[in-house]
Amino acid sequence: MAEARHWLPAAAAALLLAVWGAAGVEVRNWGRDIVTNPAQFVTVRSADDIVEVVRDGESYPAPVRALGSRHSNTKVIMADGGTVVNMRKMNAILGHDESKLTVTVEAGALYIDVSEYLQKHGLMHYVNTEFGSITSGAAAVAHTKDAAFVGEHGQISSYVVGVKIVTADGERLHKSRAVHDAM
Ligand SMILES: Cc1cc2nc3c(=O)[nH]c(=O)nc-3n(C[C@H](O)[C@H](O)[C@H](O)COP(=O)(O)OP(=O)(O)OC[C@H]3O[C@@H](n4cnc5c(N)ncnc54)[C@H](O)[C@@H]3O)c2cc1C
């Protein structure tokens, strides 16, 4: 959003913002049994966009909740009167490291797309979920688990080795398991 405002004429920027951000939207989960009515539903395309959202509490009121593919069946997406941040357009697969056996993706990248990327390189996720439409970001922070190898608990978040985070006050943090014991 910030980038668009820099180079677009005001009218075009306003049109684009109208597409990216919508007020008074009803958001339902995949099962359609959990519903929330945020004041704002905003689609972000970069970390800069997320920083802009969390720093502008007037336009994007709290609570602010990230949204992946809406597959959760608990009330974790509830943001009545607040802001839902749709992560699905931040879906780039940024690359992998053959020696470290890691892959780096944006939070909105679907698990199946990352799996297909890895397959092209003769690799695979260590934990493979029964369905691919969850986002990597949700899988990394939630308790999502599935079949894995014998003796494995199969929780996807156990295999996250680094994250870039935007905090509630807009600070950017980079945490890596190699440096931060708490991960
Ligand atoms: C048919 C079906 C089958 C399922 N099977 C299983 C199963 O076998 N095993 C299992 O563990 N789960 C299962 N689930 C649950 C689902 O896999 C998890 O809830 C998963 O985390 C949902 O991913 P999502 O992208 O849809 O996230 P959402 O439902 O959109 O969000 C999940 C949570 O993650 C947070 N979040 C999303 N993106 C981000 C981000 N970028 N940064 C920070 N927080 C974020 C959200 O705020 C929310 O709290 C199933 C769900 C369905 C509908």
C-alpha cells in the first residue's frame, strides 16, 4: 500500500485501496460455522503493508488478526470491530538451501505450492498434511500437525527454523533458531 501511494496519482491510489481494503465485511471460516464482522478487511502484499496496518490504529482498529486460508475450526479468526489482515497475496516462494535443507517462503504461500516447488528439487516437507490449502504462516504458528515418519509428533511448527515478524507496534524482528534459544 505504501509503495502504491508513492507513485500512483491520488485517484488511482484510492481505487486500489478500495480493492485492497474493505469495510464492514463478514468473514467466515471454511466450515462457515464461525463468523466475525471486522471493521476492516485488508489484503497485504508486503511486510511494509503489515507495518502500515498495525501502526495506523485509527484506520485499522484492534483487534488485528492475520488470516490464512480460514481452515481453523476454532474462534482464532474472531476480530469483531477490528481488522482482519488477509495474508494470501504474500505467497512468494523465495528459495531453498540444499545444504541446510530449508525452504524460505512468504506467510501466505500455500503448503501444496511449496510441496510442488520442493518436489521439483527432489525434496519434500518433513511433515506432509492431508490437505494442501493451508498457508505456511498459519502452519508455522498454529498447532497444525499430521502424518509424519514413525516416532514423529508431526507438528509443522517444530520444523520452523527462522521467522520474520511484525510486532503489534510495527517493529520488524528476525528470529532464527540458530541464534534464539526460545524458538
Ligand atoms: C477439512 C479440514 C481438515 C483439517 N485437518 C487437520 C489436520 O489433519 N491436522 C491439523 O492439525 N489441522 C487440521 N485442520 C485445521 C487446519 O489445518 C489448521 O487450523 C491450519 O492452521 C489452518 O491454516 P489456514 O491457513 O487456513 O489458517 P487460518 O484458519 O486462516 O488461521 C489459523 C490461525 O493462524 C493465524 N495466522 C494465519 N496466518 C498467520 C500469519 N501469517 N502470521 C501469524 N498468524 C497467522 C490466524 O490468525 C489464526 O489464529 C483441518 C481443517 C479443515 C477445514
